[in-house]
Amino acid sequence: VQLQASGGGLVQAGGSLRLSCVASGTSFSVSIMGWFRQAPGKQRELVATITGGGSGNYADSVKGRFTISRDNAKRTVYLQMNNLKPEDTAVYYCNARPPYRGDWFADWGQGTLVTVSS
């Protein structure tokens, strides 16, 4: 699988960013897609997931601020991030979990850095 995340950048607190991730080499339309993030010195954490049918789930820390969506024709998953906070600063990664796998792929790609200034 190849996962190419993009869209990160530097934004002030309260601002917005939209991340994109193109996935290839997997059965995208039937895969659960997820966004994760890893802040400096912390473990990677799950931010949001979306099923092939478009049902999303979110970590409590981002509920009401982040929205995950997908375009199966473009093999792309998005993360709209609004009302960003300094604690959202992290490298954001996407990953896929096809129905024939019990876990996310081991190759996380390079991620995209989001920096939120106070």
C-alpha cells in the first residue's frame, strides 16, 4: 500500500486546515480509512475513522471540530479540521484497514505536519 498525506501547514489557533490522503495498492472503497496523529514525544493516536459507506467516528478530543470524509472514485480520504488548538500540533498520518486485514498497514507513509500557534 502507498499512502500520501498532504495539506498540513502552520495555522493560528482557531484556524482551519484540510488534509488529504491518497491511497493506492489496496481495496480502497471497502477499506476503513483512518487519520492518526503523533505529537512530539507522544505515541501515535487515532483521530478519526470512516467506513467504506461513509460512517465516521472520532476521538473525543476532536469531536465537533474535525470531519472525516472520503471520495472513493479518487481513492482519497480527507480530514477537515476547524477551530484548531495548539494541542492539535502533530504529524498527521492516514492508513487503511481492508476487510481482509485485522489491522492497519505497517507502512504509514511520511505524514503531513500540522503546527498550530497560540
